[in-house]
Amino acid sequence: MLKRKIEQAFIDWKKAENHKPLIVKGCRQCGKTFSVLEFARKNYKNVVYLNFYENPDFAAAFADSLEIDHIIMMVSALLGSAAVFEANQTILVLDEIQDCPEARTALKFFHLDGRFDVIGTGSLLGVKGYGKEPKSIPVGSETVIDMYPLDFEEFLWANGISEPVIELLKKCLKEEAPVPTALHNKMRQLLLQYIVVGGMPDVVQHFIDSRQMDEVLRLQRDIVRSYEDDMIKYAEKKDKPRIRECFLSIPRQLSKENKKFQYAVVKKGAAASKYTGSLQWIEDAGIISKCHNLSITELPLDGNAEEDVFKVYMCDCGLFVSMLEDGTQFDILQGKLYGYKGAIFENLIADIFTKMGRKLYYFHKDSGLEVDFVIRYQGECTLIEVKASTGNTKSTKTILNHPEKYHVSKAIKLGDYNVGRSERLLTLPLYMAFLLLER
């Protein structure tokens, strides 16, 4: 069984006094249902489970009245002995709650009633064109948390890397000391595996159990196809082809020297006015993350982000690699990345930062200055350069040498190196990116 960090978030939610119903948002197949039910069975005497995607008829329980006793009666009639409602002993799990908007509205009344805990999960909550928006979203009566596929640390846990080993890595980062050679090489190997496997729970579990990369790829491509099916099934009619075109253009977007997202790459002559909503649909579905350009390297980063200038990365690096041609997985595991290595490793770091809850930013000027990522780290604006193996950091050095203009004094180079420092530039192995947690 895969250990997930969200388990602690669920525990903290349950312990909070007068806690509100919980909504868990995340892309399809990232493990929402499994994690919620695992938590529910461990922490409640009774678990009442409704899946509105698999059983649309369950929505009838919320159709006539949102009075809690009426809902209980209707759910009991639908589920029989599988529905036991005891005050303070029962949790109601509403899976794919976006398929029953009345259930989302009912969360307010469950909160006011207070007898039962409720968790709803949703893959397409708020996605434009889904067509099942609740009449009233219970603002102030629900807690919403985002869930992602496994992050790199969870992948390490799944591969037997213990907490003391991770603590050693943290110590090396804090002291800016090299990671012992044997551990360094092991971590480099695990990082390459994470790039091709990613964090989708079924994919990771299959990899752990069998190490069969052909089956890993098949599962990933099945997931990608299911995302395309959602685009066709749930988007507004006029947007369906545009959404799919945007999605399929991502590998081409990242193969360019200038990785800024360009609508002309989606389709010749395409205009932002026609495709902006299509790209937003994919982002709202939790499939991609936008990385916005900064007008200046100053905090707060969000205040200096350019809304219409951005790159696009897949939230899960394994799914991104699965969209590339056959043989790419083997090349990566062998360390043979050739010309596409920049896109692959940038998407890796975007994956790691997104899953730790960071918004993504980069810095590009028409003069040629470009830095892959910019983050708030230890209270300061910090430049992040991503190098697959070796490479200069000309732009970073230029920015660091002009603090009066750029207001930056710290930079980190992530690459196939061990820990080291050269004046204001800290060099870290790529696998240490998951430890850059301090804000």
C-alpha cells in the first residue's frame, strides 16, 4: 500500500474543532478515492459511500429536499444495510461530487446539522462546460484541499527509502555538504525512474511490483486517453477540438528553444482569443500547470507575474514522458536524453514544485536573459536554473551581478552534480529539489 502525505491532512481536518465538510480536488486517477476510503475506514465506525460517476441514480437522494433527515432516509433506502448513520460515528463519502450538484449544495446543511462528517471528491470541479454546476456553492461551509499524484518523496517511500535517509539528505542541504557517493548514485537512479514512472498510484504500484516498463507505459497512455475522453465528453461542443489540440501540443511547446506557450504551435494561425478558454479547461482539470513570466524578479512573485506570458508543463512528469515517442523511457533510464533533455528536466522540476504547492514562475527578457524558475525560498526571491548535465548559468550570473537592478542575491543550480557552492550560487543535485520547502 502506497503511503500518501494527504493522510495527515485528513487527520488534521478530523481533529479540528467544528470542522466543515471536506472537498478533495484532483485530476482523475491520482488516488483520491482510495486515500479517502482508507482514512474513513480507519477513523470511523461507519462509512457510507456514494459514487455519483458510477451510479448516477444515487443523485436521487438529494433531488427533492436537502433536509438532512430526508437525505439520510433516501440514502438508507438506496443502500440498505450498507448505510448506517450514527451521530459522531459515521462519515459520508460523496465520490465525484461534481456529478451531483445538489450534494455539493447540501454540504452547508450537513455542516449546520453537525452529526455526520462528510468528504466529497471531485475530478472536474469548476471545469467550464461540465454542465453540472450547483445552484449554490456552499461558500464558508466547506474546506477544499488539492490532491496530486505521488510526489517524488512519496515515490521514494514506495521504493523503500526510509525517513533517516531523507533526514540525511536534509542535513546535507542545510550544511551544504556533499551527499555520500553511494547514496548520491542511488538517488540519481531513483530520480530517472521517477521521471519515466511519475506519480499516478496505479502506475507506481505496478512499477514497484513488476518493474515492467512496457506495462507502465501502457497504463500511462490509458490515463492520457481517459483525459482526452473527458475533453470530448464534458467540454462544451465548440471547445472540444480546441482543448484536445492544446493538450496534444504540449510536447511541441516544450521542444522549442523558447518554451513560452504559443497558440500558433497549437494550430497554424490560432489566436489566443479562441484558445485561452480551452487551455484553462485543461488546467482546471488538474492536468497541467502554467508557469508565468515575471516582469521583474521581486517579491511578491504573484504580483509581478505576466498573465498572458507563460509556459505549460504537465503536472505529472511520467504522463508527459508517455506522450513522447516510443523508446524515450529507455533513453532516459540509460541517461541518453539528447536534445530534449531540457524539456524533460524542466517538467520534472515543475512536477516537484507543483506537488509541493508552489505556483510556477520564470524570468525572461527580450535581451536574452532567461531563468528556468523563480521561487520564494527562505524569505528571498531565488533563481532556479535546471541543467540536465552540465551547462553555464550566464543569465543567473548577470542577474546576481546587478542586485541594484534585479534585487536578487541567491540562486540555485539543479543538475547532475553533488552539493557545492560558488559564491552566491548553490549547486544541488536535481533530486534535492523536493527539499526546497522553506518559503
